[in-house]
Amino acid sequence: MKKYLYITAIASLLIFSCKSQSKPDNTKEIVKSENAAIAGDTVRIANEELEYEVIIIDPGFTGWLATRARQRGYYSQAYLEVKNQQWVAQWNTRAMNPQQYGNLYLMQIDYRPQIDYGYEVNFLLYNYLVYFQQTNGQKLGGVVPQY
């Protein structure tokens, strides 16, 4: 079963979801057309072996990732998973309380600690959450790297 973890942000609006491939056979065509429409501002990582994919759409994130983020391998996968679990839990709390936290957190992130998403998925999610916190002046808990 193929799963998709979409990370989408357009003008600081975010949409997170995890979708199963139990949809009709045209799912691949829909994903391809969505990817084609947003290719200019998209970071995409797919791991067919693990059956997960991350798509991040946010003007500015690609440049930030290339110039400011720590290189792959700087943090261990275990470190990234712990930070992602902490930040995603806070994110989801805020997504469930839009009156208190505003419209930055549109949907919950379906990130499950018992699933091994692999290094790349955790790396991109971690760096997106660092980018989000830095550019939006938010704190999701703990120390946010200031590189």
C-alpha cells in the first residue's frame, strides 16, 4: 500500500495529509498533474521501497533548504524523529484550535512514530518545521536551530 505525506504551504498556508493508494487507478495521474502544476515551488522526495512521499510547496523553502539548512547526515534519523514527533504534536494541537492559533495550521499532520519513514522524509519534515518556525515567528517547543 503506497502512502503519501504531503507538505504544502502557499503564502504561509499549510496543508498536511497522509493518503492511501486505495483510490481508483487514476490516482497516479492526479498526483502527476498536481506535481506538474506546482513544480516550480516544489521539493519532492519519494522512497518507493518505504512507500512514502513528501511534497513541500512553499515559495522560499527550496532556497532556504539549499542555503541555510544543515546538510544531510548532520543529524541522526533518531534525532530527527524525536524533534518531528515533538513539533508535530504541537502542530496538531494548534491545528485543532484555530480560534486560538489562527490560520497558519490548517490541517493536522499524520505523522506516526511507529512508522519508519526513512531518513529523507524525516529530514525534509524537520527542516520544513524549522523553516516554518523561523519564517513565521512560531515556537512549536524546544530549541529551534537558528542557522
